[in-house]
Amino acid sequence: MLLAVGIHPALALVLFSCLLLAAAAPLALGWARVIPADDPDESPPAPKPAVFLLVLVSLSYLAKLPGFPAERLQTWFLGYFPPPWALWISLAGQGFLILFPAFAAIYAVVRTGTLSQSLLWGGLLVALLWFVSPFLLANMLGAGTS
């Protein structure tokens, strides 16, 4: 069982940093393909659903970056909604942010296009980031070692 095994904090930091950079690379390449070129005959425009999914995967990536103010957003929700609603809205938002990369990867497999490789690899790596980062962050802080 991999999650029960603690790893060295320095190794967790290296793995987390590599995963962050690996997830950012396909997203950056995808955004580079979306930006129009100087020569209009160079490449066709990207399809709108693929660009929308790229936006969602990028938002999911940004939400998982260290330093993202998740607690501040949750307290903001508490100020505008009743506490049970705020909790459920926050939980649903986090669930959608976890599922968006998977939907983008499935879309990239089914519909090939100019952004298919970026959506596929970006979606898979951002989903992996969501699932592995709690384990790596706990090990970086020393909670996983005994």
C-alpha cells in the first residue's frame, strides 16, 4: 500500500515540484495553440469546447497550486450563504475541479483536434496532481515519516 508508506520530505518536495511542472507544460502548450498566430493561414482556430475545457483544466490546476486561498474562499462563502450551504457549495466546487481534468482527457481521446494532446496530458497530470498532492504535502511537512 503506497499511501501508508512515508517518503523522505526532500523526495516528496522533488516529486511534487516535478508533478507541478509536468502538469503546467501541456497547459502552456495548449494556451500557445489557442493564441492566434501572426500568419492567419498558419493554423485553424481551436474548437470552442476544447478551449472551454482548457480553461476548466487551467482553473483546476490553479486551484491546486500551493498558496491558493481556499480557506479565504470558504470564509467568503460563509459570509454570503448559510453554513450548511457554504460547506456543500465548497465541496461541490472542489469535486468539479477534480472531475474537470478527467472530462477533458476523455474529450481529447474521443475528439481529436489541435488541442487534443494538450488536453489529454494536461487533464491526466492535473488529475494526478489532485490525487497525489495531499500525500506528498503531508510527507513534505513531516507527517508521513515516523
